[in-house]
Amino acid sequence: MQVQLTVNGKPVTIDAPPHTLLVQTLREKLRLTGTHVGCDTAQCGACTVMVNGRAIKSCNVLLAQVAGSEITTIEGLAEADGTMHPMQTAFKECHGLQCGFCTPGMVMSAVSLCKQHPGASAGEIREHLEGNLCRCTGYQNIVKAVQQGAAAMK
Ligand code: FES
Ligand code: FES
């Protein structure tokens, strides 16, 4: 099966069997290993990327389902010169991470929320992130980071 899509602004063509997952494509074919695999069963959110601007869990989506789509991974958020996205800066400044395993998924989910709902309250941020689990349990600072990132994205 051949699938064309755009990943972090670059057109790519992938040859892969029909059962290939999006997360396998990103990590194993394109070597974009910032997208993590935690549970592999659509529960932890570590594999979250954006498809056409909306956060999805890439362990739960077949490559074939996103043919022709624009995919953004954590590697595609920063500027070409390395300047971090405002949400990445906010996570750094607010200490919104500990081990960092959940962080790429948290950041992608947060960016997606802020694009759709820039004025989200702390409660709405918590609700939106309920599909992203942090095993270090640093949720307080994650919410603070999303609030700061949202303000910077406005
Ligand atoms: S690895 Fe996809 S939700 Fe956990
Ligand atoms: S920072 Fe360690 S899992 Fe979230």
C-alpha cells in the first residue's frame, strides 16, 4: 500500500502494509521518535499528534485513515531556527514535566486545545487533558504551563 501525506510541512510517500499504524510510520519509517508509545491501547496519550490541526492518538489510527492529511508531530512545532513553540517554552518555564515521557503528547494535546478554544479555563484544560496520563503525576504544573502557553499563543 502506498500512502501520501504531509508530515511537519514536508510531503512524504510511505510504502507499508495495510495494517500499519500511524505511530509506527512516524517512529519506525520517519524516525520521528519524539512521539512516544506508552500503552499502545489508546489510553495514555503519549502518542498524541495533530492531524489537520486536531489532536489524535496515533497508536489508534491506521496510516491508511490519514492518507492526504497534514500531520504535525512534536518535532514540527519549533521554528526552523530552533526557537521553541510558545507551548514548549511554557512547559519549560512552568516545570510542566519531570521525566518527560508524557510531555510530547501533552504539548500536542495542549496546542490543539488552544487552537480550538483559546480561552479554556483550568477546569476545561484538565478535562481536555484527561486522555493524557502523566506517570510522574505533575498535573498541577502541566495545567499552569498550558495556561501560560495559551496566553502566549493568543
Ligand atoms: S500509546 Fe497511544 S494512547 Fe498510549
Ligand atoms: S513527566 Fe513523567 S510521565 Fe509525565
